[in-house]
Amino acid sequence: MNAMLNIKEGEFTSTIYTLIHEHKFNDAIRILQYQHERNPKNLAALSLLGYCYYYTQDFQNAADCYSQLSYNYPHHSQYKLYHAQALYHAFKPAEALNVVTTIQDDDLLNESIKLEAAIKYQEDDLVNCRILVDQLPTDDATVLINTACIDYKEGNYSEALQKFNQATEFSGYQSGLAYSIALCYYRRGDYNSSLQLISEIINRGIKDHPEFHIGMVTEGFDVNVVQNSMTLHESALIEAFNLRFAIYYKTKDFKAAKECLTDMPPRHEHDYDPVTLHNLAINTANTDFGDSSAKLQFLLGSNPFPQETFANLLFLYCKNDYFGLAADVLAENPHQSFYCLNEYQFNLLEALIYMPTSPEESLKKLEKLDKECMTRLRKIAVEIQIKKEQKTSDKDDSLEMRNLIESYEDELELYLPVLMTHAKYYWDKRDYLAVEKLFR
């Protein structure tokens, strides 16, 4: 038996608090598990065990601890709140909501409303989420942040940006808030402003948390892996690196994008969050089909997963001529087809998947997509021309022009797969005149 488990009862509390203070949570968990097995109703051991699980982001085990505490100590409403919070972070919104509704303590009313609003937000029930947030005191900075999050999810990025900046003025600099602001800039297409904030988050992380080994893997150093913890979460470093990856990947700086994944604090693969795992998968999509598809398949079976996972897996299958696998995934996940795919993606995938068996139907879909893409391209081209003729140096107008050009490039990227799929059909038929006509 581990020597640490042989401590005397009198030394138990001081030892645990020392381990927690030194962030040695796994050591603390081993001792607490032993104490809990010896006395399942030991309030101190079970409460501290739940705290350690929660801090290491093992939310399911934390929820189990707080569930036992709530059952054994029903008059301690705080345990019910902790139980619901752990379930929420474990992405079990229905179970979390059931626990929240049992909290009757007036002192916990605002916290309960905040958590219920967060659950509704997680379920994309933004109407009821906003109703709940409106019941909270307006002088609370977290309420302002919650309102900003709702605005963001509704696509009102400018309003969200304004509220996140106001919250920063109230509460001072927080890495999580800085990341939220950077994300709003990203959605607005202002990549420079987003990258500046990301750099600040990372530089603060390097200074404040040398134990996270930021950038050392890229430099070739052999370092210890970092465990998931609330400290790592609150630093927003993983989120910042993933957002930087998204910007570089979108602007086709693939080398810099790859470095983002190796610069972030090193973790075991089983500790990766869904966004990191998704980014690792698409980073190797062109060089390692097996590894990339395996990661995307794994994500598709987990909860939650980035919305882009579904489309990326299907297109990866189609790109490598695994049309049968793509058809199976599409047929087995009708709900995800509705939620994760837009109309363009769904029609293009159907055209790709059914081209070998129903070419005439596929060609009709491609011709329809072709016309839709060209219409949008011409419309944006006209807007760009009008903007050029205005010849203004206003900053907002410059940003709008940059967004228009980016929109044109995005539409062009949508059009090219349609064109090439269309052309490939005639190429395989050796109808080279038809291919030439399409390209012209």
C-alpha cells in the first residue's frame, strides 16, 4: 500500500490541505478515496474528494460525490448546487436541471437561476435563457457576461463584443473574458485584433504559469505532460491556441497552424478537449487519413463535439472515395444532418455520395449548386466594386471591404468543389469537351 495512505487520522486534514495547496490533486484523491472507503459517510473526506475531482475537471466523479453528500445531508443545499454544477459541466443538462429544481434555499436563488440559464444556453434554448438572465440583478458583472454570451450565440457579435468589454471594465482583466473578446473579433473577421488579444493571453500564461511548458514541445524539449485543471481552464490558454489555429488555418498558413497545436500545454491524448482533438484531426487530414478519420469518428460518438466534426468526417470520406461509409454516417445520424450541415453541404454531400449510383440526380444537384454559387459570387463582386468606387479611408469601411473580399473568397471555396466534382464526372467519361466548357 502507498505510504501516503498510512497517515494517522489526526494528520488527515492537514495533509490533504497541504496537497491541495500544492496542487497535488491526484495524491489527495488517492488518500481521500481510501478514507471514503473506510467511512462512506465521512463528510470531510467526501466533500474534499468532490472538490478535487471538480478541480481536475473529472466532473462525473465530482457529481457522484456531491450526489452522495446531497442524499446524506439533505439540509445542506450547497451540495445540491455543487451536484447540479458538476452535472452541467459533465454535459448532462437534463439531470442538472432536475437537481436545480430541488433547491429551495433563498440564499442560493441567484446562483440557481444562473445555473439554470447556463443549462438552457447549453441546450440552445436561448429564449428561456434570456428570460432567466433578465431575472438577475443588473449590477452583477456575470449577468453582463451571460447576456453577451446569448448575443454571441444569436450571431450579434458587435453587441456581444461591447458587453464583454464593459464586463472587463467592471471586473478587470480576465483571460476568459479576453478570449471571449478575441472570439468576437474572429467572428467579425478582424483577425489582427483577435491575434493581439490571443498573444496577450499566451504571454501572460508564459509569465504566470511556467509549469505549463508553453511552446517547449515545438522547440523540441522533453517535458512532462500537464493535467487538466481549473487553473489551466481559467488561463484560457487551450482556447487561445485553438483560436489562433483556426485563424491561421483559415488564412492558409498551415505551418503556423500546426505550431499552435504543439505550442499549447502538452497533455495526454485522453485529456484532450473536443476542439483540440478536432483541430489535430483536420491538421493531418491530407497526410494521415486513418488517424484523422479515427479522431473524427471518436468525436462523433462523444458529447459534446464541435459542430464542424460531422461535415469534416463526411467530406474526408468522400475525398478518399469512401462513399459507402459517408452514406452510412449520413443515414445513421439524421438529427446531426439537420443540426450540423447547412443546405449547401447537404446537397453537395448527396451529389458526391450518390454520383456512382445515381449520376443523373447528382448532376441536377450540382447544376443547382453551381447557379446558386455563381449568383452569390456576382452579388458580392458588385458590392466590392461599389465599395471601391466610394474610395473612403474610414476604418469601419476598410473593415467592411476586407470582410467583403473574404466573403468572396469563402464563396469561391464553396464553388470550386462543385465545379471540380462536376468536371470529374465528365473527365471519367472522357468527355473532355464538356470539361473544357465547364472550366471556361
